[in-house]
Amino acid sequence: MAARTVQVKHSDLFTLDLNMVLLDRTQTILVFFTLVFYVQNISTDCSTVTFHRLKGNYIIQPLTMPSAFQSIETNHRNMCGRLCSSKRFCNVWTFTPGKCHLYHSMKDSIEVVKAKNLDSEIYYEINEGKYWTKIFFVETGSGINASNSFLRNDTYINKSVSIAQNYFRSFWIDVWDSLKIKKVRLSLFKNGVEVRHMIFTGNRTNKENWFSMNNVLSSNWVDVQPKLPHGIFNITYSDTLDFVAELTQGNCSESQGWMAVVTKKTGCEYDNGHAYPYIRYSAEKHAVKWNDGYAVADALALYIKIQ
């Protein structure tokens, strides 16, 4: 086997590591156990995987049963990390002395909630900003209120892709403050192709304030730039508009911008007669006057990079 490294960050002070040989997908043989300070490695196959413990008093509550992966019995947390790293789409696991549970990032619907008494530890994969992790997805015509579902201001729960093909919400949104988010990507899709995007810094942000013009790092709209004097970015702009990115406000004939998720009829004629929500956007490389015409995206997706 080629060498792979699994690192499990147990606390701010030390790392526990366990070298083992994998017999199959559900059983392992303990070779030897080592307690060391800082970081040690585990040999397995492929590249490097690092897991950190989620800070704060959180527990995972599955919303659907059964889970994609079976629980296993073990008294060693590093064995848990080793097993998760060997399974595709596993990047979260919990450890309770005697039991390990792995979670599928796309099939399992779970939520993370605050708890006074912790009976398990939650670990998540740190990708060091190497790839984007999807945290939210909504389609035009899905009937989903984008801002309420993202911010969880309503009765929306985290749903996996297998449950709702036109809507996805990850529990990562609810623990935003406990993660080290490097970047956030907002993407608009048409016919399965990303047509427009904006990338924001995630440093020192929360789920309410990351969507700001001052946080913009790049975009394929050339005039989306930090600190524009009249730029308006707002997740909950009004009861009819979500995820609004406007250059200037005005009446229906004067307003211009880059995108908006329209949740129901507005006072402007160009926003009526659609299946809601619908995602209007500028197909040009710059902001447009909405009254002069716009394109409609099939879907909006949000991604994060965790450092």
C-alpha cells in the first residue's frame, strides 16, 4: 500500500495516534497505540487526512434512519478516524468510548445542536482549503424560501441530496462560528454549468454577515468590487427578495444589480409570472438594469473552504 497519513486533533494540546492494519471495512486489528504530544501519523493508503475536534458543546442528532454507514464498536478514537478516511464521502464522525459512528456528507441528514451534557466527541475533516465543500443548494421553482432555509429562521431542517434533489442544507451552517472558514463561494448554475460566481473571505465571519461587498475577493462580474459606495449585499433584503446583490437602488425602472433570489411577487412587473423562488442575474460581465432584461439561473449553491 502507498502511505497515507491520518491526523486526529484531540485537543489544543496533544494528538492521539494509533497505528493499525485494516482487515476489511468494518473490522480492524490494533497493532500498537501511542500517546504523543502534537502530531503523529497513521499509515494507510493514499494521501493525508486531518481531523479536528469540533469546539463547543455540540452533539449530532440524525434526522433520518438508517445512516449510510454502520456504527462500530471501538475504544480508540483514532480507529474511528482511520475508518472514516477509508470511506468515500465520510468527513464527519463521532466517538463515544466503546462506539464510533461515521457520517456520509451527502446522504445522511443530521443536525448539530448545543447540549449541556456531552456523551460524544465530534470530529470533522480539515481540508486545509484544498477543495470546496457544498453547504447549501436551492433550485428555481423549488418553493423553498432561500434566506429562511439558509439561516434556519423557519421550520427548515438539514436535508441530504438523496431526500430532496432541489434543496440541500448542511449542518456546517449551524456551526459556522466554530469552524475556521477560509473562503465562501456563491455559484449560479444554468443547464448544469456554473455561469456566475462570487468568492468571499470567510475569516472572522458568521452565517449572517459573510455575504458582504466588503468581503468579496473575486467574481466573474468585473464590477463587483469591495467598498463600492452604493453596493448593497443582503441575505434577507425584504420579504420578497433574498441574496440581493445590487449596485444601486431605485424604482423598478432604475434598480440595477448582479443577482437576487425572488421569493414571491414584487411591485415590479418583471418579477411577476415566475415559479418561485427564481434566481435572476446579470448575464453580462457587469450589473444591469433589471427592467432592461436579465437571465434566470436554474440553481444557487454555496460552498466553503475550511482551513
